Amino acid sequence: MIKVAPSILSADYVNLQKDIELVDKGGAEYLHIDIMDGSFVPSISFGPGFVKSIRPITNMVLDVHLMVQNPEHILPAFIDAGADIIGVQVEATQHIHRALQIIKNGGVKAEVVINPGTPVEMIKPVLHMVDQVLVMTVNPGFGGQKFLPETIDKIAELNQIKKDKGYNFDIEIDGGVNDQTVVDCYKAGATVAVAGSYVYGADDPVARINAIKDATK
Ligand code: DX5
Ligand code: ZN
């Protein structure tokens, strides 16, 4: 069964604590927090202060996805804010190895993220040092986009590398995930599913978490 990471990008910001408690009690393993800088992606969302405010109100694993150009500079602030996992996009830095080192040295789990147009080849040299790989299943920047099935082969490729090399990183998927699209990703080796609009856009978010889990039993 896949782990579920609701994305609070699609939550009700005025009632955030309620929306976090809801998915926590509803069995979600991670809370996915999308950080957008208006440069790497067109949108602007939250900063480190936001993560810091959430930290004391939940014990959920805070899974922070940085869609930020040159993330090295801002990493210490997210480490201090209490993130449990920090993901950096390989396309956003010339120094992906250094960025991952900063995260790990801060005692936080390190994740590398690849866009739909980025091959697995790009991240092979850092796979030995990551706790999680995020395969974007839409182009980053917005919630509510359509899942891109051409990304599934990359999940399978990463899963093969895991087996061949004896690595045990999680493989996360993000974008357009629902109880249908998750199935082939899970079969290919995905272990964590981010879901924003599918969960928080529903009248019953917990039923949607369960639907993703039921689809991957
Ligand atoms: C997209 C973000 C996603 C987003 C997913 O750039 O990285 O985490 O919240 O939203 P849905 O699940 O609606 O595609
Ligand atoms: Zn995300």
C-alpha cells in the first residue's frame, strides 16, 4: 500500500489546522508543503516561516518540496523551521550534490526532484545519498493539472536502479494523482503519493486518502 502525502497547496488556508488534523487522523503519512518562488515556477506560495508555524501543531512528517531557484541559500531556514524531508529540484541548481549535502548535514532527509522533461540520468550521481526521489508527474507550479503518463517509465527505471544498487530511497510521485493514476505508478515502484486537489478538493478528503490506499493494496 502506498503512503499518502496530501498537499496543503489545495487546503483551506483560513482553516489550515483543521485541514491538517483531518488528514492526519485520516491516515495520511506525510504532509506535503509546496514552496514556490515565482522564478523557478510562475507561482508564489509559502516561505520558511509557514513551515515553522505548522511544526508545533502537528507530528506529521513535513515533506517540503522546494520549487525554488538556487535553493542553497534558503535551505538553512527550512532546516531550522523543522522540515522532516526537503526536496530540491535538480534543474534549479548547478550544485545538486552540495544542496543535498546541506540538507543531510542539517539532520533532515534529503530528496532530489525531477521534472517531467528531465531524465533519470541527471540524478544518477546523487542517488546513493538521497532518502527520497520525487518524480514530478506534472510540470510543477500549479495544483489541479492532468497526470502525465510518460513519467511512469522513469519510476520503473528508478526502481530498477534501487534493486541493482541496493538503495532504499522512497519514490514519490506528485501531480494529477488520484485513485486511477496512482495504480500504474505503484506497480512501477512508487512508494509515496502526493495528492492535492484530489484530496482537498473533495467533500470527504479522508475518503479520497482511503481510495488511493485501496487502489494500491
Ligand atoms: C505542483 C505541486 C504539487 C501540487 C499537486 O507543482 O508540486 O504538489 O500540490 O497538486 P495536484 O495533486 O492537484 O496535482
Ligand atoms: Zn509538490
